[in-house]
Amino acid sequence: MFMFLFLVVTLAVVVGAVTLAVVGGGESAPLPEAAPERLDDPFPPDRPVHYADVERLRFPLAARGYRMADVDDALGRLAAELAERDARIDDLESALAGAQAPRVSIEKSAEEGRQ
């Protein structure tokens, strides 16, 4: 009976010591909060985004996945640049079509003059 009581008291002391060590009973202040990882703007500000820039893009992990603000910022930048490129492509295609139209009418006039 004495041995059983000794084991129960020893177990209670060990559990109490481990609990104090884990909770931090010896420290006067809790551990400081770690600074959250933030995504630095991975896209170069001085040139358009290239395929390789998107390929290298890695978002830091947060408690429940990725930080929504980081993902939103990156997608917003990509969307703006894609819209700008689409507008530029439309302008160039319009300019090309406009440049080719007089050439076609000149060729038709030349053909009609030969007949």
C-alpha cells in the first residue's frame, strides 16, 4: 500500500513539473509573438511581369493556408498587367488593320486599272 501511495505522489509531482515547464511557470512573461511573414512584392516594379516571375511566386503560409491579402495583391497586379497588355494588343491589331486597308485598296485599284 505504501508503494502505491508513493507512485501516485511521484506521478503527481512529475505531471505538475511538466505542466509548469510547458505553461512557462518559471518565466515572468509569455513568449513574444513571432512577426508574421509578409510577402514582399515579388514582381519587378520597373518592367512588366514575365512568365518566370509568376513561376517563382511563392506565398508564405498563414494559420489557415495563405494570407488572403498577399494573394489578392498579387492577383490584382497580374490582372491589371494582363488588362493593359490586352488593350495594347487591341491597339496594335487595330493599327495593323488600318495600315493594311489602304494597301488592299491600292492593290484593287491597280488591278482594275490593268483590266
